[in-house]
Amino acid sequence: MEVVFNQGVYLPELDLWLDSRRKQESGLISHAHSDHTARHRSPVVTPGTRLLLTGYLTSRSSPITLEYHEPLETERYTLTLHPAGHCLGSAQALVQSKTTGERLLYTGDFKVRPSPVNEPLEPVPCDVLVMEATYGKPEYVFPDEAQVLGTAFRTLASWLSRGEKPVVLGWRLGKAQEVLHHLLAQGFEVAVEDSVCRIAERYQEAGVQFPGSFLPWDGQWKEGQVLIAPPGAKTSQMLGKARGLRFMELTGWAISGRRPWGRRGDADLPFSDHADFNELVDYVRQVNPKQVYTVNGFPELAAHLRGLSYPAVHLDGKGRAEEVGTQLRLV
């Protein structure tokens, strides 16, 4: 099955777009993060993703809402969504050609480790695997999450004991709600930036229960309170010149010190809503494809997989080497 990567994954034989960043007549939106979405006329989404995209998809859009494991039958293929573990409603797409019977699995972004606010990842056997490679470099191996969270809890408690004002930085959709759940479960008093709060309320609408109450931050620091906010300039402007701030950033990039986004905090801890390098490799073993394409992230993952005898190619949209291309067929 031919696979093209150009601001999204395209399957020409089936005329199917997966996470196109440009508006299409139809196509899959695997989850509600902005780098995987566009205002398609008839996007395929899960109920959770549709809920999160309320207000983003215009009145001209007619979403096709699929529950996990509910097949969508078309003339050329059958499409079935499976949990990806990344955020509310995140989905992998299994696409089976009605001409050849070939099964292609597109993972989108996915997380292997269990989350208290997400549906757990479900490995899906396939012939062709198109997978994200966000942390597709051997240096990105994350420690045990319980260990990381324990360090976070102790650090926050120490800051609070000194009368300091902790700000936990995490992406507004997915990461922030997972961190919110963990902090509430530990008994912290938590305020959340407004956009984080609105998304957490959507999680509640979808049936996710948080182990405590939370409110949008009103601009007034309360003693013993932790603030959760997204990284970026808007948060810096919101906080102004408040004194005694201490920033904790929870990100997989903390492993290497890279900062593709965000800022360096007073404490940087490797906590991610993506799979790490070893988990990416293990996932390939679990689904056992005949061909692997990696997208986004690093080409080192595909090179490593070739060393394990998997035909693997990194698609970067530029086609600069024989192992890196935009249009390759199953081998």
C-alpha cells in the first residue's frame, strides 16, 4: 500500500487522509491536538475528540463519529479506531483495503504507560505500520513514572513549605489533565489556567472523574496552592511580575535538555504523554508488521528497526535519501 507524507499521511490507493493539517473533504483526525487537526468537511473522529473539538469544527463540518472498534465501511476500505492512550479520544486507525486485504495501522501519537484519564493503548496487529517517532532516538528512555511523580510531589511540597508559589507547566490538552488528576489524588490544592480548566470540564463531560475539585485561576495566589498552566508567553504574561514563583516543567524533552517548545523550569522532570524509544521499538514487535513507516520525530528509529530486520523508512516529506522518502510501496 503506497504511503505519502505531506503535512499528514495520505494513502493514494484509498484516497484517504490521516491527520492532514490542510483542510480536506474527508479524513481521520486521530486526536484533538492542533498539529493533527484541520477543519475537514467530513472528519472521522471519536466521541471524545469530537467533544474536545466543539467550537473548532465549523457549522460547515459534518463529523463522522466512531466509537472504538466500530467499523466504517466504504467502497474501498474498512476503517476501525482503537485506543491510543495519548489523550481523551485519541485513536489509532486500522485501515483494511477491500481490494488487497492489506491491513495498515496508523498510530497517531500514542502512550504506552497507563493514564488515569485516558483509554489505555491497544496494540493492533497489521501488515503495514505508520507510527509516530516523536521520541525516536535512543537517548529518550523515560524512567518509571511513579518515580518521576514521587519526585514531583516532594519538590512541590518543599516549595510550598517555604511559602513559594509553584507553577506546573504542561500542555493544555492531555498532559495538564493527567497531571491534575495525579496532584488531586495526592491531596494538593490545585488551580488551573482557564484553557486547562475548560478542557478538564470536557473530560468530565466524557465521564472522566477527578479525585477532587479544581477551579480556574483567578489571579490571586492562595497559600498552599499549586497552579497548572501551559508553557508559553501567555502564561508568562498572565503571571506578570509575581514574586516567589517556582516553575516545574513535565516533559519528555527533559531527558536531553532539548526545548523544542516551552521554557526551562526550576525543576524539569521527564514525564510524557508519548511512548519513549524502547516502547516504540517494543510496539513494533507486538504488532509485527511487514513494513514500517515512521513520521515526525527522528529518523534514528527507522534505522534501528532496519537493524532488527524490519523494513523501515522514515518519511519526512523531503525524500533526501533512499531510506527517507515520501512514496514507497510495501516490500
